[in-house]
Amino acid sequence: MSRVFGDIEAGRGISDAEAELIVRWMWKFEGLAWMFHNPRHIYTTKYTLRERVLQPIDRVRGLLVLAVSLAQRRDPDFRDGTLGMDSANILNAIFVSAVFSRVALIVSLCDFADRIPREVSLYRLAPKRWFPGYQAKLFFPETGFATCTEAVTATKSVSPGLIMLHEVHGPELMARGLRALREKEEQRVAHGRQKAGAFKQL
């Protein structure tokens, strides 16, 4: 992750694969914090936190947006840079917001992308990880804040509303989005079969 953050801060951008890596990394921190505050509860009935962080996320990939913004400089009050989460979920395991050093990060369902501060650059993950160029640098976050303190203020102010949206509407939107992705994939496969059939007839 240090290399990925270094590329962001240097303006070299990140790839789709690195965007997924950031999402997994953010989910790990959010999950560990949730488990610390809820030691007697089960993280989810579908998978463990370890499985969620390490296994492929293709099922929800196309529904996610990664928001990233840089702070131009560190605030003098933060000698080592900011480091911390700005979100605390109850039921949803998608939304996360945080600021690390000069990098502000938000993971959200794409349905709520319009609620993310305009100072933050947005990247929607591809539905599938393995596509031509998935390791190419595609996303170049811009500098949206003067200091890391401004970045923390922005993520903290927007997080409560986004948490509520994910908690209340997230499950329904995810089910609808997954259904749409499945139908799109079925259409793609059917189209491929039609083309193969036409080729054979020739």
C-alpha cells in the first residue's frame, strides 16, 4: 500500500487493480474496528472478515465507487500526517471514509456518488477485474484540499449522511444493482453465442 499511496501523492495515478486493493484495505480497517466495538457479534453470516478482504469482490465490484483526493500539504499540527477512519457503520459493510497522511479516501455505492464532496475525484470500478489494461494507470486523483485538516473536516462532515443512506437504502440498491449486472452479463454471453453461430453458418 505504501507504493500505491506514493503513486497517488506523486501524481502517477492508480490502476483498476490498485483501486480494488484500496477498497479491500479500507474494508479491512473498517471490519477490524467494527469487531473491536462489537466483540460478541458475528461480522456477517456470509463470510469472515478475512474472506471478505482476501477473496474476489467481482460480485459487487461494478457497484462501487472509490473517491480519492489529495491535500496540498500537511497541517503543522500533524507532525506525522493524519491517520484515521471517519466512518462507523452498524449494518452496512460497504461505506468507509478515512484520511491517511495527505490522501482522503471514500468507498461508496455508486448510487450515492453525488453526495460525495466535489473536491474528491471519483472512480467507478470495472464489473470484472480481469480486463485488458486492468493494471494500467487509469485514475489520477486531483488535489482538492489545501491541508489534511480540511480533508478530515470534509470526510467527517459527509460521513454521517452517507452512512445513513448505506444503512437504510444500501441492501435494496445492491440487490437491484446486482440483478442489473447479472442481466447485462447474460446479454453479453447471449450476444457472443449469436456471433459464434453466425460465424459457423458462414
